[in-house]
Amino acid sequence: MTEVATSDQLLVVIDPLARHTDSESVRIAKDVLSAGAASAKVCLPQGPEEFARALERRGSRRPVVVGDDRALLRAVSLLHRQRELDACALSLVPVGDAGVLARSLGVPTGTVAAARAALDGAERWLDLLVDDSDGVVLGAVGIPPVPVAPTVIEPSVMTPSSWLRTCQSFVRTLATRPPRLASPAAPEPSRLRVEVDGATLVDLDQPVEAVSVAPNGGGAAVEVRPVPVGTEAEPLRAVGRRVTVSGPTFRYRADSVVTGPVRTRTWTVREGAWGLTLPG
């Protein structure tokens, strides 16, 4: 489903981490959005609770999140828990993190381009994965979780002085880092049962290197990479509405969040469940 976004009243929610990491991009985004909308209410939440409260009190305003991938995921998760995902489409102006998820969804990486897309773009209704603990996945699930950049300090406890100390510590770390670092050890093969719509794609007797699940065209696309025995093993692929992974305890990455250990997890695809404003 695609329709032109019509609301010219915006709720601009600026994630606190974005304000700390790139205040100039935040200023540019705020200026472009305020100049282009009939009315723009700017919210500067100090932490997750205020972030949630701002979305809850948005009224008829269309929410625009200024922040990184985690800020977008937080907004979708909140609206999902409130059962209001279908009530409005979100917009994102990426500021902060690398924005891998945002790019994969089609959000412009430039601040001005993303802000103009929020003003003049079209609502695209995208598929969503919802797990059996009511968590949501916008991009993909990966088992085992791949390494990412070090975790940043939570914005709710960040102060200017602590931010300065963090930067100084990081610089000292770079100065004393040895010229060669050992590569991280490859993850051990897992023994997992992967079921797609009740049919077993791989069972516990077949060790696997990796499993991925992603929403794709109204279904969940699953890929399992078995451990090769003698010769290279071809990936096993399937598409379905419901995917269950079970076995010994495992961790997984859903978008930018690592969860676990768990023994079983089920993801169900919901077609066209959430809206994102993208360039027309």
C-alpha cells in the first residue's frame, strides 16, 4: 500500500543521543522541517520515558524521529505496544550511527534530503516481524549475532562532562592500541531446529553456521547455512509466514539489538504493518 502523506503538522522528536553526537545535523534537520511544515512541534526528550510520552501525546501530528537506527526501532516498538502502528506513518532523519537499517529501508542518508523526504515523501507500508515476546524486527534477524561497534553510553545518563571523559578515554585507547589485533574467534557451529510454517527446514542433527530471517514481500525469507562436510554445503532457503528456531540456548541479533540466551523463538510476519515516509 502506498499513498501520499497529507499531514503537514509534524511532531519532531529529537533523540538525546543525536543531540550529543551531531548537534549541527540536528539543527539543520530542525530548521528544514520547521520551515517546510505548516506546524512543527519540536520535542527534546531526555530519556526513553520522555521519548515514549512524546509519541503518546502526538495527537494528529505526524511523527518525525531525528536519530539513529535504534531511535527508529524504539519508536516503532512503542507504537506497536500501543497498537497504533497503523494510525500514522513515521519519518526518520538519520543522525548519529552509521544508519545501516535506515539505508536498507530506503531513507536518504543526507540530513537535508531526509528532512525533505519527511516533508514531501510518500507513505510506504512495510512488512514487520513480531516475535512471541511481542518484540519487533524491521530489518533482519541473525543467528549468531555478528560483532558490531562498541556500545555507546545510554543517553539518559549522558552529561557533557561524561561525554568529554568518554572521548578522552577513546583517544587514549587509540594511542595505546597495539598495531595488530587478533581477529575475533569464529562462532561455534550451532545445532538448531528451524521450522517454517510447521515444516522442518533443518533439524538438530545438522550443525549450522548461520540462520537469517527477514521480512520479504509479505512473507519471512529464511536462509540456513549448514556446516559443510567435505564439500561446500548449499544454503537452505524457504519463505513462510511463521518461523520457529529452537534447540540449545542461542543468542540472536534483531536489527541492532542482541537478545538471549533463549531456547526457542518464533517470528510471525505482518504484511504492511507499519508506515515509513520515503522519497516519492
